[in-house]
Amino acid sequence: MVARYAVDPHCFPGWDGTVAGARRLQQALAAQVRLRDEFPLPLRLIAGLDVGFEERGRITRAVAVLLDGRTGEALGEVVVRRATSMPYIPGLLSFRELPALLQALSELPGRPDLLFVDGQGIAHPRRLGIAAHLGVVADLPSIGVAKTLLVGAGEAPGPRRGERTPLLDGEEQIGWLLRSKDGVRPLVVSPGHRVSLLAAPELVLRYVTRYRLPEPTRLADRLASRRAPGMR
């Protein structure tokens, strides 16, 4: 018997709720990804997004943080808790996380010019990680900033801040391995939607301060990892 999962038509138009159908939808949405710079300058508002889970995965905890794109000042935050509608299936993480992330994004006090998402952009087997999926559905420029590799390989970048090497899947470049601070483990940076390969690491570096992660995803990660209800 084929397993079927709950379908939110706003998030997943045309999905039949099956794993095979989710992969077909990923391929269709990946064809809509645009890898060119379509974000306004100067950036006025930026957002960081991340997801954690509570109650052994039964509750999805999505976080969106809004920042001033010029100063990096935090302007607002949203934490959304929803019942998890799908188990973890490799390569289909966005189908588990996207409904809660879209809700959190919609409740921010302003519409961001650019999204920084804790996860993959096009550095995904079907070129539709959570940052790309969210970017296409929300029609917003987005970048994936991941701590670990999902697909592809590349040489380690040099030890200094800003050094980077191409992340390749076969002969196709799908992102960068980026040293965001001297001597720290590199980040996996890949464009999600409406951001070019060349611009993605520069935008990430613009918002790296004292820590390995850029401020938008660092702040979102900090909130997403607090499991206990009521903790903000």
C-alpha cells in the first residue's frame, strides 16, 4: 500500500501526498528556480529561517527572524508550532518543514528582500532543497546556508575568512564551501532562488559577525533549538 501524507495545496500544488509524487513536484519546481540576482539594493529587510522539532518530532517548530538589512539589527521574530504531518524522508525535508516556515514568514512584521535559510538551496539531489523550495513558493530571493553536505563534493577552502571552493555534483557547480571565519569549519552555501552562484557567498559574508553562521540564520537557529514550550 502506498503511504500518503497530508497535502497543503498552498505549499504543494498538485501533490498527491506520495513520496513519488513529492519527487516529481520537486523536479517541476526546480525548473522554476532562477539563478540570477533579482533582489533590491540596498537590502532593506532580511530574514533568517530555521526549523527544530519538539516532542520527539511530533511538533514542528519554525522560526523566522527579521533584521535590518543595513545594520543587522533584529526587528522581530516569530515562532510557529504545528503538528508534524510527515516523517523524515531523505531528500524530502522541505515537505516536512515548509508549511510551518511559510506561516512563520507570513507573520513577520515586514516582507523581507532576501531570505537566509538554515539548509540547502540547489545543493540537493533534485536541486530543490528547503531554501530553493521556500524561495519559489514565496517568490522571494533566498540562500541556503547549511552546516553539512547533502550532495556533492569539493576541496577544502583555505583557512582564512572568505576563502571558498566550488561544490560540485559531477561537473555541475551547485554551491560553495565557504570559510566564514578564520579556522572554522566551512559552511555549505548555495543559492535558493533569485540569487546567483557568485552573489550567494558574498551575501553570506556580509552578515557574518563574531560567529561562524551569518546573523540571520544564527539567530533563527538559536530560537529553533530551544525545545521547551514557552521558551523564547
